[in-house]
Amino acid sequence: MPAGSGASVRRGRGRPARAAADAGPGARERILDAARAEFAAHGYDGTSVRGIARAAGVDPALVHHYFGTKEQVFGAAIEVSFEPATGVRDILGGDRDAIGERLARYFIGVWEDEDSRAPLLAVVRSALTHETAAGVLRTFVLGRLLEPIAHALDVPDPRLAAELAASQMVGIALLRYVLRLEPLAGADTEELVRRVAPALQHHLTGR
């Protein structure tokens, strides 16, 4: 859901009394920008609401007001980069025989973009050691992207199909962008799409 959408705002505590400057135009976007940077630099465990507020130049109460808990700030920071609803629409909006290619191109494209990569690096790194981060990763990759695609395609056992597709994509993310293993880390993106697309196609359509 886009960053400016009111539907994605999670109302936490009441608006703090402090200073109109904090809550002025762009405050929510500054918080999200700061959250992405803090999570990317320090991971989930090493990031605090107070640290996000300090980086954004706002009162911590304003972070709670817009997003609620640290977990909810984390989810919002990921959503701005990942926009899974848009991905589902684009991936399903074409020839069924090219679903795997569109999915591979979408997912790798998100990771290749430096702005969207930073919070995703944080969630994958943190998911290895922190259940809350693992839950966020499951929500976005499975619950918000792959399961809706598998259900829309009306495949047998859509949950398993989605999880098999997720294993391909999260594996690539971990090895290429987190562990940076060669030759995968330096492989051309079009080559990756070409090689991965058939496996995703098979998992999601059986073809």
C-alpha cells in the first residue's frame, strides 16, 4: 500500500502534545524513511522506536501515534518498499504461461533497487534469529504476495505452491543479497530471471 495511503496508518496512542513541527507535513514519511535506514543498519533487534524518532527528528510518541509498536513500524517500512498488492495485480495481469517470469522479474527487481533493498535486507537478516521479523517476512512474501497469486490461479494445495515458490525467492535473496555468494551475487539479472522463472512457473501452475 503506498506510503501516503491513510488506510495503512495504524493509530496507536493519541497525538502527542509536543510541537506542531513534529506532526507537520511529511512527518509520517520522515518516520518511514528513518525506520528503513535504522532497520537496515541495525536489524530488528538493534532498532528502537526511540532511535527511529531521533533519526526522524520527531517525538517517540508520534511514532507510536502513526504506527503503534515497533513491529508495526517494521511492517510499514517493508510495505512501502515491497507493495505486495501492486505486485499481485501486475503478476496476475497477463498470460498465465508467463506467471513465473513476471514473478521472478518483480521480486528480483525489488531487490535490485537500492531504496527498496535496504529494509528487505533488514527483514531477511533479522528473520534468521528473531521470530517477529520471521513473522513479518512470512506475512509479506507468503500472505500478501504468493498465497493470493496461488489462490487466484486455483491450483491444488495453494499454500504448498506458495511456499515452494517462496523457497526459491527467499533463497535467492539470502544467497545473492545477504550472504553475497559468488557467482550468484554477480550474476546478470536477466540470467537469473531466465533460470528461476521455469521453477516458479511449475510451482504455481504445475506446468
